[in-house]
Amino acid sequence: MKFYKYHALGNDYLVINPQDLLFPLTPEKIKTICHRNFGIGSDGILLGPLASETAQFALRIFNPDGSEAEKSGNGLRIFSRYLWDKGVVSEESFSIETMGGLVQSVIQDAGKTVQVEMGKVSFWSNDIPVVGDGREVIQERINVNDETFSFCAATIGNPHCVIPLAEVNPAIAKHYGPILEVHALFPNRTNVQFMKVLNRNTIQIEIWERGAGYTLASGSSSSAAAAVAHKLGLCDSSITVQMPGGKILIQVKDDFSISMKGSVTKVAEGEFSAELFAD
């Protein structure tokens, strides 16, 4: 059974074509494959291309804990690059269906850069979801152990909790991220971004990703954090998002639709050994 490994700014995924799949991708097998000591090691699995009635391709996205993600910006860029490498797409725009909605991808720089129209950000509690009355979740308070944060919530097909801070670092994300991911306010759990605004066109984020943990980069997190920065009036519409793994360029449109552009790197391709899945 073949796999193809790529990373997008250090956020790495394995692509598996369903035609190559020899067994169901159960949570247990996903955990084994993604384990960095006992498996290949990755931040998730991209299963595609699948048939779609609404797009040219469909994609399923699995987290390393075995859960399924609605959308992944880096995953979509990686999957788009895979389609390019296989000669399935050209530099023309093409559509991909995810659980979190349809996106449009455009290949640039011979596959090394991919632009994705990610869809529209909503801050509405029922869409995200966030517990409580229907409202835009902007600058609310959340208690985490001994700390109280001001946060904004958003969805771009998957849930996000964005916390603006004067300073951000990996330690903050690793300490508070896992608690916020499963906070009672978020019935479907949430991705968490700790955000520092550097200037009108640049933000810095540290990321705790739902189902994956501390993450070097994330396309949907970049989209959500940039949308929040713009919503709060802290940034203009063109925003560079700095992460430990590198930079993503986000364009926030008037209706809060997001255009994301970033790099993709091919790492390897190979075949799983049957021995990997032996008891």
C-alpha cells in the first residue's frame, strides 16, 4: 500500500489514494501510521481523491488521534500538490470538497506554492459551535485554570479559538492549548491560536491543533487568526501570518472570505510494510 509524504511549513501529512487502500482506515491504524516512533510519522492522513457530486475531487482528512477533521488549509495545499505531481490537475483552478465545505485551489511555481480559496469565516456561535445564546463570539472571557483570557471564536469549516496576547511562545500553546481544546464552551472541541499582532499587515501565532497537538504551521489557523485580527480592526486585509514553520499569506475579503497562499514540499513516497500492522 503506497503513501506519499509532504510537508507545508513543517506541518506534515501522508496522502493515501483510496485505490491503494488495502484495509479500512480505522482509528487504531491511523494512530499507528501517524506515530513518529512506531509508524511513518505525520500530523495526519489525507485520503483522496474521492468521488464528489459537487466538486472535481473530494478529500477526507484524519488527525493523528484517529478523529476526522472538517478542513485543513495545509492539508488542502498538500493534496493539491499531490494531484499536480500525479498529472491530474494543471495550473487552472480546480475544486475540492471537504467536510468543512468546498474550496478552490490554484497551483503556482510548479507545485511548490498553492493558493486556496478557503471559504468564508463566520464568528457566529451556532456555526462554530460555541455554547450559549446565538451571537458573534468576539472578545469574550474564558477561564483556564488560574488564567482568564479574552478570546474570539471563528469557523472556516472547522472551529477555532483565537486568543490575542502581547507575547506568544510555544510554552503558552503547549500549556493552555490542550485545556482549551476540550473546554466546555466548545462541544466539538476546538483548534487554538495564540496571536500577537506585529503590525497592520503581520501577525504571529502559536498553534494547538485539535486532534494533533502543538503544530508548527496551520492554514486554517492562519485563516481564522487573520480574520479575527481584521475583525478587531488590528490589521488590514492583506496579512502575513508568521508561525514556527514559516509564513502564510492571507487575504481577507470584504465578506470575510479567505484566500490563502503558501508553500508545499514533497518529502518521500513509499510502501507500508504489512509488519507495521502486526500485533
